[in-house]
Amino acid sequence: MFEKGKRYLRKELHDKYGGNRQSGISKSRKYKIIMLFTSERGKEFGYEDGWKEGFFLYCGEGQSGDMEFVRGNKAIRDHQIEGYSLHLFKSVPEEKGFVEYIGQFVCVGYEIKEGYDREGKKRKAIIFKLMPYEEYIEFVDQGIQNNHEFSETSEDFKEMDFKKIRELAYGKANIDPEKRSTKREYIKRSKIIREYALKRAEGHCEYCGSEAPFYTKNLRPYLEVHHIYRLSDGGPDDPRWVIALCPNCHRRAHFSKDAEKVKEEMAKIVLEKELDLDNS
């Protein structure tokens, strides 16, 4: 759709994709995309974006008073739930009206920080943590196949009973946003929750019910963990939104013509399982 490093006339982007032409957060009504715009001038209005520890920190919108999860801020927070992709552009000072494409990102969390608005008054600001899409997909969609990446958590879970694993998974899902500091910690938390999904499956695909097709070299049933919804509200993976699947059902979740129907069915299966576990 967009080419990294390429410069685009912002007006032409909106002519083609729609969205608010003035806002830094522009949600298209024509396509399932959200265009984010960042510039040095944002500092004048209480915004300051940039890279930190592998994340791109993007300040939410709202020039005066506390920022709230409405309009563009809500769109970023919920983009995975609603099936929208995030695309980040930066202004090009030497070419008026042009923006340069930085890349596609995934919102993996946010923090509420004290800051100042355009009038110099103290206010609460929403700082979104954006991870490059390629890096996110690398560990989310491929991590479960690379068993060595899971050796740390697998060993920890080997002698742990299911109740304890479940408590740990939900504890990680509800962790304080202030502690979501580094990409390394985010990935570690995600691995723990995926491990929980594998344990919950008990060696069977949670969608079709079939047994795992084979055992790995570590003598574990081979299942692949799929994210029904990518993220919870502002946080990392949620145990209620991941499901352990056989390879066939995993491909179906991604590529079938009835993928939306399959997603709804998977979500229902997992929620029913979790409710049963809550009441057991």
C-alpha cells in the first residue's frame, strides 16, 4: 500500500483514502486503515513523538485539557479489535505538504503521563507504544513454531499446576501500564500468555477438537497459538483472546473466505472455556 521512505503529498493521501485532513490521527472510512502523522511542530501543541527502547512513542490527540479515549485516541487503542492497520508518516519540513512514510505499526500499549497542553497547563497525556508491524508479526505468528524461543517459559511451566499458570497469565494481562517498558518485557509477557493457551488446550485443537498432529522434539503436542483479537484495551495479549489451533485451523483463521465467521466462533469457544474455568 505504502512504500517506506517514500514521500507523499498529504492532500493526495486523503483524496484517495479519506480521513481527517487536519488531525494527526486520520481514520479512513473507505479503507480499514488509520494514518498517523507526526512532526516537530507537535511540541508547540504539547505533543512529542519519537523512538525509545524499540517502540515509537506517539502522543495522542487533544490540544487542551486531559486527553481522553475518544475519536482518534480510541481508534488507535482499538485498532486491532476493529481490524484497522496503523500507518505512520512524518512531515517533511523542506517540502511543504509532503509526508514521508515510516511504516506500519501495531499499538502494544499506552501510558498516561503528566504533561502540558498548548496553553502550558498541566494535563494527563496518552502516550501510545507502537511496535513495527514486521517485528510484531515475527514473534506473534512465528514464535510458537520456533521452540527455542519458548524454552525459558516452557521449563518454568513444566512442574507448575494449571491453576497457577492461569493466575500468572491473567496477572500478566492486567499488569500496570507503567511497567510495560521495553520490547523485551512485552515479548516475555506475550510468551507466558501463549504458553497458558497451550496448556488450556490439553493437546487438542480448541476449534475443531482434533488431537495435535504430532509431538515436538521436546515431547509437547504441536499446536499453534492464534490471536483472535491482537490486543486488549491498551495492554498486552489477553488469555481470553488467544486460542491454540492445529495447523489446518490456524491457516483457516487467516486465509479462509469465512475468516470473520471463524473468528467469531473461536472467540465464543474461548470465552465459554474461560467462563467454565472461572466457575470451577
